[in-house]
Amino acid sequence: MQEIEAMMASPDFWLDKDKAQAVVAEYQSLKEGGSGDPHDAGNATLAILAGAGGDDAEDFAYMLRKMYEGYAAKKGWRVRELHANENDHGGYRNLLLEITGAGAYGRLKHESGVHRLVRISPFNANAKRQTSFALVEVLPVLAANEKVDINPADVEMTFARSGGAGGQNVNKVETAVRLVHKPSGIAVHVSSERSQQANREKAFALLSAKLFAKAEAERDAAAKGRSVAATTANEWGSQIRSYVLHPYKMVKDHRTEHESGNPDKVLAGDLDDFIDAAAGQEVAS
């Protein structure tokens, strides 16, 4: 805070208005006991991607969706689906949620990482125990002055129908938008809006947030003498939390060692103790 106060006292501080406003927001966050990240007080975009485990992993993605919807309800936040790729069993190959409410990003960012489920598979005729994985990714909603400039030539854009189960629910027009940022390989898919233009704008905003988060992660890794590749290469094998439903009942966070013997309660959205433990560890480090 002393460094920021010195910067704010400089006669050149307001020459770059956008940068100055971002610094002031960081300063206010630190004064209020926050992490210093001005995004913490704002909204979040949360993606869930099924990993190894077939139908079980896709069902686990559904369970995680219900967990975060339950948590959002407890906080008084609003949840809106931006895109979902659903299977025939009601599970999800991937889905994207917009979570709107005070402090949503500051809380949910601690949920980013690989989640692991161990249970008797409802999809296995022999009632065998199955281990499955899902990846949770949480992004901040950027301010206008933070948007990453994207060269249109670097983006491959495709369109698809946003329709639902059939009949009147089928969207006859290709309004869903998928963007692939060719230099980074980052892809986004948005189908929540009624018009192609609205989906396109939201998709570019989301792509900008992903590129922003990637750049921030690279800067953080460089400052700590690590490479991003080294920290993410084994992500599917280094889960942050396990939900064990058989042969015993336990939810354990592998970052903080925090545990709960009531998985049903956790999967219904009782996450504050886990998030508080992760946030406390982040402050301590």
C-alpha cells in the first residue's frame, strides 16, 4: 500500500487516466482487506469441462453445476447459462455460466482447477467404483479499459444453431458463435443470446478475458521463477479437491487439507469453509 500511495502522490499519476483508475481500485481493495485484485468485487464467468471418466465425468460436470448454483443461491447471486453441450443422460461435456453478484469472482476464483469424483458408477451394470474428473475455470469480467486487443485475422469464427430439444425450441438461425484464437489455441462458444451479433460480442469479451487471464498467469509465473507450462502440464493428474462417495464419504481439498465428512452438503453448495481456507492460504503465501 505504501508503494501505491507513493505512486498516487506523483504529479504524473493521472497522465494515464485508465491506468490511474485501475491503481486506485487496487488501493481501495487493499484498504478493505481484499487481495488487491480489483476484479474480486465483480462478476465471474465459470466454465466446467468434463475430463476422463466418460458418462461419469459428464454427470460429475452436472453435479458441479448444481453445486455452484446452490452456492450462488446462498450468496444471492444470479446464474445464467451462456452455453452448454449436454449429453443424452443429462450430463455435460462442457458448460459455461455467467455468475452475477457482489464478490462473485473473488470467491469463485479459488474453485479453479481439477476436481475428482470417486463413487459407484450409476452407468456401470456391474456397480463398479469409478473415478472421474472435471476441470473448473473461473474468469473475471473485465472493465472496458482492460480488454485485450485482438487481431481479427487471428480469430477463426464459426456459427451454429442454438436450438434446444426440438419443435418450437429449435433455433432455425445460426446464432451460436464459436471463436478460436489461432495463436494461443484458446476457444470459446456462446449461445445464450437471441442474435448472432449479441453472441459474437459476448464471445469476444470472453475470449479477451481468457487472453487477459493467460497473460496474468504468465506474468505471475515469471515473477516466481516458474513457467506456466510447468504448472499446467499435469493439471488432470493434480486435482485440487476430491469428492469421495464410496467406500467412505469425504470431501478433501488437497491444497489446504480442509475436509468435510458430508459430501451431500458440499455438493448442495456449502463451500464457504473450503473457499475461506483457500483464500487464507493465498494471503499467507
